Amino acid sequence: MQALLLGKQRELLRTLGARAGADVLFLKAAWADPVLYGGVGRRLGSDVDVLVPADRFEAMTAALIDEGFNVVRPEHRRVTHHLGAKEWTFVHAGPWMPVDLHRDLADAPWFDVDVPGLFARARDWTAEREMIRSLGPEDQVVHAAVHYANHLYDLDGRHADDIARLAEREPLDWTAVFERAQRGGFRLPLVLLGAQLAVRGVTMPTPPWAHAPAMQARTFAVRRWVLQRDGVRRRRGVTAWRGTLLERPLLSDRWTALPRWLARWAGLRALDALAR
């Protein structure tokens, strides 16, 4: 049932994207279920994730609202949501599933993904009679690594399962993946994704920086709170501040990320207070 609804919703979102002048890339279950699992509802999701170019984000937002979707946002964090959120969630009173509309895939300033590059490398994937536009194969790996790190591994193993299936059917340019991880500051999250893939029978080549002493020390520290088998956290209930002050700095390659995040957080909170 969900597979049929997803198919109709992809058609709707393509129509809205054309109206907004936006190239729409389908992510996670909206892409994986039809392309990797046969489109029979084996890869379930709670919403439909799509990525649009940042300069078409507002136009796509308007198109969704015109279609009857409503944006979900915290009223006391309106400025933070408007300026700082990489995606907005939309809900519909009718039959449609919630939509997560992304303008970026990485939580700044911890990590960075070249979003224009994602669109330049995007491809149309064949799923029976439907062509589904999504990330290229290497960028699917990048997305999975960043997705787990964004959520501090408080996720199940579905995204890693997707990449394992992808690796079985597509030749992957791992050198390109390594280069994008290095540029984006998420080398350690890629190492952790490789460990998740290994238990699923997929061997990722060893990145050239995996055995550097600093990387090994960070990997050891992070593995104390990540279960490598399914990619979920070893301990639940970790506070947001512990995640920000300890775990995100360990995951990110960028030593300036924490002070930059704190300055950004303080600025957005001040603007939230003024807006109230």
C-alpha cells in the first residue's frame, strides 16, 4: 500500500517541482524502495525525503503550501527554523505522506556537502516503468555517512542496508567517495559506515587516512558509543549538549566547527528572542 502511495506522491512532487522550477531528487525510501527493493514496500519510510536546489527552496515551499501542505515549525524558534534548518517538514490533511524538503544534506558547520555537485552528478534510476531522479551512486554513499553522523547514530540500519544493496549492483568509485568525505569534513563517519557495510558483506577499501594516529584515536572514542552492526547508538538518552560539545566535535574533521556552531547558535537564539 505504501509503495503505491509513494509512487503517486513522487508523481505529485515532480509536478510541483516543475511548477517551482526545481530539480527534485528523491532520497532514502522514496528512491531505495522502488530502485533497490522492487517497489513492493519492503523499504518503508515515515515520510518522503526530497532535495531541491537552495535557490528553489522557497519556490518549492510555496508550491507545497498551494497544494495543501503545512510546514511544521516550532513557533519559539521561527528564525532558527527559517535560516538554520537544512530541511523543513510538511504535512497534509489528506492522503499524502509528510514531506521532508531538503536544501542541504549536512549539518553545518560540522560537515559540508557540495549540493550543486550533487545535482550535477544526479541520475535517473530505472524502476520498472518509472524513472526516479536521485543522487549518483557515490553520492548515495556520502549521504548515508553524513545522515548517520547528523543524527549521532540514533537511527536504525535501513540506510546502511540501502548502501549494501547498492554496492551489490553498482560499481562504486571509492576514491571519489574518499575525496568528497575529506573535503566535507566527515572522514570518520565514512569509516563508521564502512564498518556497518562490512557486517553486511560489503568491503569498502581502506581510506588512505584511516590509520593515521589521530583518526584511530577518534575512531576508538566514537566506537564506545556506536553499535557497528546496525548503526544505532549504544546508549540512548544522550543530551543535546553532550552531543554538541563532545560527540559532534569528535565526528567532524574541522577543529573550528564547535566555536563556529556556538557563535551561530547564539546569533540565531538572539534573533528568535527578538522575533518573539
